[in-house]
Amino acid sequence: MTACLFGTYDRGHSANRLLRRALTDAGFAVEEMHEAVWEDTRDKAASYFAGRSLAALGARWLAAARRLAAAWRQRGGPPPLMVVGFGGQLDVLLAARICRPRAALVFVPLVSLTETLVEDRALFPAGGLRARLVAALDRAAFRAADLVLADTEAHAEYLRRLGAPGDRVSVWHFGVEPEFVAAVARDVVPRRVLFYGRCLPLHGIETILAAAARLGDRAEVVLIGGGPERPRLEALAAGLRAPVTWRDEVPLDVLPGELAAAAVVLGIFGTGAKAAMVVPNKVYQAAAAGRALITRDGAALREVLEPGTHCLVCPPGDPAALAAAVGRLLDDPSLAARLGAAARAHVLQHFGAAQVAARLAGVLAAKLGVRPEGKAA
């Protein structure tokens, strides 16, 4: 059976790349019906979501939707499994309307617009008109799909509370990106503590900076990445006199080497609900690379890693606890090595390519009766 990735999704986003790979590895013939709309702007600051910008984006999406509809009308062959990935709330509504006949419609959102724009980044005030419209769009998208795949159990419960039909929500963990599976030989910089990622509230970089100020010259804290919050965070670091090194974003193929050189890798420390519900790429990546990881505790994390066995955890937004955990690992390299080795073995056994593809195939068969070979359940 063919799985058709449909819409205006960002082809380069890790969630969509992992979804495409898992469908292929599960045995589906994957095709793409794609129009680019959102992926030309990396830093989606507040101005990106202002009225004039949204109007222009809306016009671009409508033009893309017309092209997608034309491409669908020209498509032949048996009805495919339609799949819409991260960023596809509008695309799900379009697919539900025009993509007929189809085997089923699956939405793999990664996150809702509500938790990102209203709860995490606070770009739309809670209770305001824009927040209500975003919530309505999320609910409509979830209800239009035959199946919604959440990345953790914790996230699945949130999506149900947001309005997704409970019987149509299942969990599928994205797993490890292939670039981080192979071991990288590189000398570890003894005191290097590495964080990389966008400067967004989810990551709790304020906590990292305050912890770095506490650690002083005990640690060499390196932060890699950009984003709309970086200027503010750089000013905060200067005010705290936190001895950190800022570096710009690096290509994906360079990150495994950066991980290999770090004594400790940091996950996320945000205090919002979103941070408690997701297991970000950097957690899977650090674990697959066999590096000692510290991240915030939460139900979602414990679906993937066991604190104390595979990583160290601390409460969200707690720089004293983070500084203590970093100091513990820097003072005890053997503990760091044990945690890293255990984490690598665990994620490659349970969240490698074959495992996540098999679980995806199982969910699609159980919930929709859809199998790669096209046989009914």
C-alpha cells in the first residue's frame, strides 16, 4: 500500500523526516504531495504571527492548497493511506475534504498549536480571540483525522483534553534519528557541558544560565543555537556573569561530533506543560550517542528513559538542582560513562529504526486495519 505524505509540512523538520523513514521501513511505498509554505523562515518570532504576516501566509497557503488539490485530481492508483505530519493542522482539513477515496487519514502533529503559541511561547494571550481560534483549529484538525498519533502518553492525554476524540488517539514514539546511531570517536573535553537547540521557552535556557553562574569555572558550558530569544538570553547571561560560550547553529551532520566531545549533555528544563509532555530530539540523540544526560523530570521522559539508570533528572526551573547534577557528573566520570552506556544500549534496543517502524505498523493495523501489503484486518 502507498502512504502519501500530504500538505505544506516542513520537509527538513526531524519529526517529518522520522515519520517518512518509519513508513518506509514499515513497508509502505511512500510518496509525497507537498507544497512549501512555512519552511522558508527558520526564526518564527512574534512578528511572524502578527496580523499582516498571517494574512500573507494565509494567501500563500490557499495558493498551495489549490495546487495540492490539482495534484490530487491528477493522481491515479488505489486509494492511499493519507498522512499529515508536524505543522499540518490546515492540511488535515484539506485532505479530509478532497482526498477521496482514501484508505484512511492519519495526523501526526508532534505538538498542538495551542500549546506552542498560547501556553509555551505566550504569543497569543490565553482566553483571547486568537487563542480561541487556534484551539478551534486544533480541535477541527484532530476530529478530521481517522487517527492522531501523539509522541508520548502524556501528550496523548493532553490532546484528548484539547478535544481530540479519545478513541482516535494513539501513541507512537518517534525514536532515534539515524545520524546519531553510529558511535563517533572523539576525545571528551573533560569539563564541557553542552546544550544545543533553539532559544525557546520550552528549553528553559534561563535555568541553564543560572546553573552555569553557580558552577563558575567548574564547568565549560557551551550553548549552540539561535532563535528569537537569544539576544535576551545573552543579556541575561551577562547580567548573571555566567561563564558560557555561545555558538551559532551547526549542521545536523556535525552534531554527533559535538555530542561525542561533551562530558555532559543537557536536555530541557522549561516549566511549562509542553516541556512535561514531550521527549525532545536532544534527549534521544544524547542517549544514542552514549553521553551522560541531564534533563527535567516528568512523566513523558519516564516513558523513554529511567532516571538514575539512563540519565540524571532535576525539577524544572531549578538551577541549584541542575548545578548539583552537573557537578556530580563532572566529579564522577565513571558514573557519567555508566549512564551514557546504559542509555545508548536502551534507546537502540527500544527506539531504533526497526522498533519504531514495527510499532507504527502495529498501530496502523490495529486502529485502522491498514497494512503495507494492503490486506484488510
